[in-house]
Amino acid sequence: MSGGPLADRTVLVAGATSTSGAAVSRALVAAGAAVVAVGAREGGLEALRASVPQVTTQRCDLADRSAVDGLVSRLQADGTHVDGLVHLV
């Protein structure tokens, strides 16, 4: 990413498949952030990727501890360092 107040920052958006999650993801991308959008519904993640192609998506049910552990493992394996978190319920 280049430019913007959040350039070179990565923000994880939990609940990204909601209307507000998509709006927050768009705003963060516009501010220069790399966005990891997390949601439990693959269909919602596909729709988000279609409308905000700059995001990286991860499917995860945050109510499932083993799924969260898997998400953390995937992010670590990818070398993703999360600088900020937005959790939308």
C-alpha cells in the first residue's frame, strides 16, 4: 500500500461480512491499510471480495476456539502482522 494515514499497517476486521463490516473495510483500504476481513460465511466473504477486491479474506467463526486458533496459525504462516483490530458484532 502507498499513501494514506494507515499505509504499511494491517487491520483485521472481524465481522467483515456485515454491512458495517464492508463499510469499515472500504474505509480502511481507502486510508491505505492492508485489510484482513474475517467472517463466518463464505458467501459473505465472496461478496466482500467482489466489492472490495483489495481485502484479504479469512473464514473463521470467532465463537469456535479451534477455528480462532486456526486463523492465528494461518496468519502467522503467511507472515501477517496485525497492527489493529476492528470487531463488529
